[in-house]
Amino acid sequence: MGSRASTLLREEEIEEIKKETGFSHSQITRLYSRFTSLDKGENGTLSREDFQRIPELAINPLGDRIINAFFPEGEDQVNFRGFMRTLAHFRPIEDNEKNKNPTASEPLNSRSNKLLFAFRLYDLDRDDKISRDELLQVLRMMVGVNISDEQLGSIADRTIQEADTNGDSCISFQEFIKASLVEKLCETCF
Amino acid sequence: AVPFGLMLLLLPVAVDLLGTAAPQLQGLALGTASPVHHLLHRGPEYGAPGIALARSAAEEPAGFGGEERDAAEHHSGGYRVVQWEWSYVQNPYIIATWLLVASLAKICKSASGVCVCVCVCVCAFKKQIHVLLSALSSLYVHVQADLMDFLLFGALISAVDPVAVLAVFEEVHVNETLFIIVFGESLLNDAVTVVLYKVYISFVEVGAANVQTADYFKGVASFLIVSIGGTLVGLVFAVILGFITRFTKKVRIIEPLFVFLLVYLAYLTAELFSLSAILSMTFCGIGANKYVEANISQKSRTTVKYTMKNLASIAETIIFIFLGISAVDKSKWAWDTGLVSCTLIFIFVFRAAGVVGQTWLLNRFRLVPLDKIDQVVMSYGGLRGAVAFALVVLLDGEKVKAKDYFVATTIVVVFFTVMFQGLTIKPLVKWLKVPRATNRKPTINEEIHERAFDHILTAVEDIAGLQGYHHWRDKWEQFDKNYLSKLLLSKSKYRRSELWEAYQKINIRDAISVIDQVMKFNHLELRPVHEVPQSHRGSDTKEDGGDKPRRNVSWQDKDPMLFPMEPEDTKAEHSDPEKEEDVGIVFVAHKAETPKQRPKSVPAALDVCQSPPAVPSPPPSEDNHLPWKAGLGSPPPCVSVEATKIIPVDLQQAWNQSISSLESVSSPPALAEPVHPRISALSRLGGPRPASYTPPSSSTSVRAPGPQSPFCFLEKKKEVQEKEEEEEETGVSQELQPLMSNLRPPELLPPHPPPPPPPPPGPGRRRNPCVYLRSLVTAPPPGTSELHSRRPTQL
């Protein structure tokens, strides 16, 4: 499987992905073999079902949302580029990268992009605000069945209250940055 | 603390000046210094009747001095009504008096009160380098010893002592990572100490010439066995302990006994198999912590914590007295300048070298590398202590000819590291600007997002097929949730949700701060009302009047409307024992008799639970923090929006008074406006309520407040109910005190009035909300201390 994968991925593609995402060559090839192993239909793209086949994702409370994050707006398939683009959010932050290329756009794994990724997981309707309902949904997913709706509501209310500085009883992205534990998200996977 | 240790060490010098029988006292202390392992089994070999009393001339009159061997003088005819039973009580008397003297010195000497701890740390790699080079130093010393002896000496002198490390670093408050590294090193190197010491002892006994290669391999193998075996023994006992505490609901009073016994058995069992006893105890504690803490009651937690602290303090004191006495007893040691000076230099140099080398290696795998400052602190923080001394004293003088030299050197090393390094580490840390421990106020946002981020990172790792840190941690948590917790946690605790617990804790902290401020402002005091709770059936209590609410640690036992999913078996657990446990004190807000009195604070009131509190006033400087005291024109931003959720309605009388008193002050209209809508809403609520509130419902959930509806409330329970119960208010109030002092500055409660969302529909109970604030001031898990600084310092 490994050798077949590397022949399908052309060198120039690897270079492009490297430039876009910052992954190293070996990381890209490794992730490509992972991609193909997930791709049961062998059509070069992943669908939602392919993700859902991963057993650990099934028990992850935020699994569905993260799967959705891979798929661009309205689409049902994601190709390898998109796959890598999303995963690139979780690379370690390298501050010197920014210094080298100040004119380039912000790298995918910058602090604010990471936070934006997390923010979008909460904010389903993409209105750049986390409303109480959206927060409730996330809480319900994370907490399971042990807490009643009322209690969850109180937690949600308190959360919004703590974070909300402009009084619209929603959490905007700026408020989200201030309220959450940024260092935690900067833990990386790669 | 270090000056205190200094004093302790020098105390026996004073003793010596009295010309008393120091060796015998030393023997007595040796016999009683049982916490030092290895010594445990020696027993009081020197303890003998008729030991001369040694008293420092400063503290004790010379009345008792020199009294010996008078046991025989009791039989001078007839029956004596009162007899002088000195010999009978002699030993414990002496010990207790010494301890008392030393502890009194603590009061005088240092506010932080942590005794100087003697560290014994053994780090294998560092040790070996040091060991070899100390062997080389034999070229420069005139001590009769060969390589094996020096290896043995090196083995015991390079051990860093956890007790000293703990004490010093606790005072210094370095950041968590650094503390964990150094303290963890000192704990874990016990295994290495045990192994190396025993190995080298056996080599020495056999003679250097007879050591074969196989023996070296056996040494390595024995290290693995000792450390891993010790860990396993500890974990086995941890499982047993967790399992037992699952069923101790009905015998709450002896829960601490289980904890102590099982941990002690873990220690002894490891000793039985000559495995590493300290590792066993450590891992027993680590493993059992989560389950035991959840299962046992608040009172038991407090008991265990403070008992252990006391025992530790006693042990430290004894060790230091012992050390000091030994220093003075010249018969036991012999001085060699070369050995002493070389040792002092080498231990420092080679510890530094070892730290640097290993950090270089570790940094290749670490996400956050250890920088130079960390390394400096790590090498400087290697304090030697009592275990090194104990080990050297236990050497066999016949086999190791140079024992006396070693003893002297060890004493000097210990004195030097403890005094010099211990005293100077704090300025060093300040000078190097080492990052200190952070005291972050917990917020519900952080709790939620931290959990969410964990899930996100785990999912990403799974998608990418990596098996990284999050993957394994998640796997462990799944295993724990599905098997371990089911086995070791009692059913009611198993269903608790961590997020809910965290949320309640945060609310309680806010509630306490609100009450504190309100109380202070209104010159009210909280007085406890002692009522025995009556057990009541089922979950159908009304909120108004009726019985006392159930006071359970678990939120489960509340209104069934909230939890329609409650399964039957937890209902079965709502029997009386569950209800009667963890009952709290009802507080009643009274106007203080003398309004001129300075405001009382809640923790002060808690200090005396049984009587009207003769409370000490909070320091006057705190008044400046209260905004409404600062200036008349300022609004009463005494509560933040968060806190207003949880103002107990029974304090609305207080609110009414405060608001009316504000309005009666010079500029009424201006003051009225900034009043928070909720405050004014509260003041509009109901008429006069009795000062003592009727025990209302059991609602523990915190609801979102509406503009016109009452506030949300929490239950507050103190964990002492019966009068027979012992005094653990001090413990609880101590725990509350830091909380209060943490929350006192109102800049932590910035006022801002966003309109709250409409509250969820609820039953009529909200008209008469419950008024008890539950103090879920639990003993913090390792990782948080009373001050909510995340340090694993409290044992």
C-alpha cells in the first residue's frame, strides 16, 4: 500500500503541499498513505462515511463536528489537499516562519488560525458568534447524559456571561480568544 | 524555615555544652526516628532507662537535668498517695518535650513554618559519575578506603532528599514543571538508592577482589526489579484501597483509618520483599488518589490531609534533632579535610554536569524544552539530607574502615546543602527570574474549552493515524471510565459529571466572596445554627418550609424532575446514611450587636462554630478594597454579574439595608441608578423575612436569573454536624480562608450588567430559593493546593 501511494502522489504536488502547509516530505507521504487507507472507495477523495469508519472518532464527543471541519462549505468530498490543509492547523507553531516571509499570508498553524478552527467547531452557522444554543449543543455533546438540560443551561449561561464583554450574549471570536486557554490548543499533534 | 532548621541543628550544641549524655539521647532519637526507612527496623537500640535529660539551658530550667536512675527510690515504705513515676514516663516525656520545643521554635522563627527537610536524592547517572570521581578523590585523602568503599559512599551521598526539596521548593513557589521535575526526581530515586546501597554493601562485604561480572549484571537487574516491583506493589494497594473506600458509606468515621493502614501496608509489603518502599507508597497514593478522594467524605479528606501533615512535621523535627545531636557527638566521626572538601566540590560539580547532560538528552523529546534557568534551579535544588545520614550511620564499622570519616563528611554535606543552598535558593530564584507558580482563578470557560480542545486534538490524532500523547491519554481515560471507575468508584460518584462539579465549585467561590462582601458591608455576622437534620424520604420535598434539604455531596439526590433519567439503583442509595453524611452548618445572618464593630468576615465566623464568634476583624487595609467604602459617590459594584446569580435570598434583608443605607447617604439619586438591575430587583422582592431562614428546598442547580425573578442559589454545607464531631472547622475554615482571601479584592469581580437571558422555566420553588451554600471546598487533588496554585505540594 505504501509504495502504491507514493507513486500516486506526484513530486510537484508534494512540493505544493509542503509550501502551503509546512509539513515535511516524510510527513506528507505518511499522511498520504493514511489518506489512502481511509479512502475505501479509492477515488482519491474522502467522504464523511470514510471518516466515520475510524473507531475512535465514534466515541469522541466532537467527532462529527471535526469531520465536518474537513469538508468545505457544502461539499461532501475532500481531496488530499483539503485533508492536509485542515491537518496543517495542528502543526507546532513556528514563530520564525513568520519572520522569514512577512509578505506571505499567515500560516495555517498560526495561533489565531488554530483558534479560528476551534471557534468554527462551536459556531455551526458561521455567523462568527457562538450563541447560547450553539454552546448548549456542544456542551450536550461533551457532557453526555449525566446532566439535565437545566443544569446545562446554567453552565451555558455562565459561560457566556464570563466571556461576553460587549453584552450581546454571544461569544465573538475576540471574546473567545480571551476566555479560552490558548496554550492548551497550542498543544500539537505533529 | 531554613533558619529554623539551623536552630534545630544547633540546639544540640547547646545541649552538649551542658555536658549531658548526648549519645544516649541520640540513641533515643535514633530509635524514634522511625520514618527514616531502614531505621525502622533497628528499633531503639540505645534507648535505655535512666537516660539523662538533655535540655537546652535557654528553654528549660535545670530542674530536671541530670536526674537519672531514681527509679528505685519509690519503695521507701508504706503506700504513697502520690508518686514520682519518672522512669515510667521518661521516654515519651522527653520525646514530646523535644518536639514541643522544636515546634514552638517554629512559631517564633518562620511564618511559613515548613520545617527544613532533609533531602535524599539518588539519581543513578549522576551518582555514578560522582561515585567514580569520588573514588578518584581517594588519591588526595588520607582515608583508609578502597574503591568499593568510595562507591558505597558515593551511592549514599548523592541521594537528593524529597523532604528537603519539598520544603524548599514549597517556600520558593517555582512553576509547576520545575517543581515536578525536582520533586519527582527525589521521590523516584529511592529505588536507586536502595539498590545501589545494597549492592555496594554486599560488594564491600564480599571484598572488592571477589566481585564478579555477573554481580554487576545482577545489580542492574535488581534495580529494575526493585523499582518496578515497588511500583506494582503500590498500585496493587491502590486498587485495594479504592475498592474498599467504595463501600465505606456507612462507616465514614473510619475512612481515614483505611487510608493510613493501606498505605502503610503498601510500605511494609515493599519492605518485606526488599523492594523500594518509597516508590510503593508514592504510587499507591498516585493511583488511589482519584478514587479515594471521590469516595470518602469531606471530613475524612481533611482528616487524612492534616494528620499526614502533622506526622510529617514530627518526623522532620526528629530527624533534624537527630542530625544535630550526631554532629555534636564527637565519638562517632573523624575529620578529614581532603575528603570533606572534595566531596563538597564534587557533589555540586557533578550534579550540575549530570543535569546539563540529561537535559540535553531530554530536550530532544520535549515539546517545551528546559532552558538554562531551569537547569540551574534543578542542579541547585539537590539538597542532601537525613536519609544519606541514616545510611551512613548504618554502615558496618568493621567492614567499612573509613566509616567515621564518611559520617563526618556526610554531616558536613548535609549541613552545607541544607543551610547554604536552602537559604540561598530563594534569592537565587528571584535573581534568575524563574517563572513562578500561577494562581489562576478558574473560569468555566477554561474548563469547557480545555475539554473541547482535548477532544479536538484526540480526534485529529485519530484521523491522522498518529498515536500521540492525546491518543494514549484518551485511551487511558476510556479504560478508566469503563473499567476502573466502575470498579473503584461508588455508584453515586461514578455518575458525577466533572464539568458540573467544576461549575459548582466556581459558583461557590463566587458565592462565598459575595457573602463576604455583603457581610462586611452590613456589619453582619454569620452565626451557625445547629440543627440536626432529619432524614426524609424520597425526593419529593417541597422547597418551602418542610424538611431540611438533603445534604449530599452528590447532586443526584435532588428533585427527580431534574433527573428523569435516574436509574433505580441510585434511588435506592438515597437512604438515610447517604443523607445524613456530609451535613453542614446552617448559617444565620444576624445584625451584629454593636454596629460599630468592624465587619466580620465569613472565615472568621467559621473559626468558632460553637459559640458566638469573637471574631478577629479583617485587616483594615481590606476596607480600602471595597469600592463603596472608598468614596460616597461610587456605586456599589459589590457584585459582579456572575456573582449575582448566586446571592442567597435570605440576604436580601441585608441588601435592603445596604441599599437603603446607600440611599440615605448624601446623593441618593445618583447612587440609585448604578445599582445593578438585579440588586434592585432583589430589593423589590418580598417583604420581611425572618432572620433565620426556614430550610427550604433542595435545589442545588444554579439557574440563570431573570430580571424579576429571584436569584439562583446554591447549597452550602459545612461538613461538621454533630457536636460530638471533632473540630475540623479550623481545617475547613483554613481552606476557606485562602479562598476568601483570594477572592477578596473586588477587582476580580468587575461589575458589568448585561441583561441575562430569560431563565428556563422552572417550578415554583424559585420563589423561595434555598439558601444554603454548599462548601465544596474539597481537599484539592494533587495538582491544586488550597490556594489553587497548581502545585503538588500538599501531601
